[in-house]
Amino acid sequence: MTDVVDSDELLRRIQRARACAAEEERSWRARSEELGSADTDAARDATVRTLAYEAVTRVLDEVLRPGSRGPSGGPAQAD
């Protein structure tokens, strides 16, 4: 892991990671809704994974677009 990458490559990698996290978030959210009350343990696990990927997506959003989200996680508001 000693490869030197330029800023454009780093940006592309972060964007790919963000896209992957967002896709996983959607996938786990759908699985959670699909399981519903049929399998509560699996649904709970899917919900936890959804929240984890949501957090990763938010962090990568902030790296890519600083200040794009407000303090509560929603869109930033103009003063």
C-alpha cells in the first residue's frame, strides 16, 4: 500500500466508495423492509447494516462536498 496516487485518482476512489456504500445502504434497507416481522432478528441485523452504510455515505459526502449537509445530517441551510 505504498502506491502514490494523484488527487484526481483519490477523488475517483472516494466517489466509487461512496457509490458502493449508497448501493449497499439501499440493498440492506430493502432487505430490512422485505423481512419485516417475518424474521425479526434478520430484520434488525439488516436495519443495523443500513444505518452503518448510511453513516459511511454521510462521511464520504462530507469528504467530497464539505458543508453539503447541515449539523443534523440534512441539507445545509443558508443563513
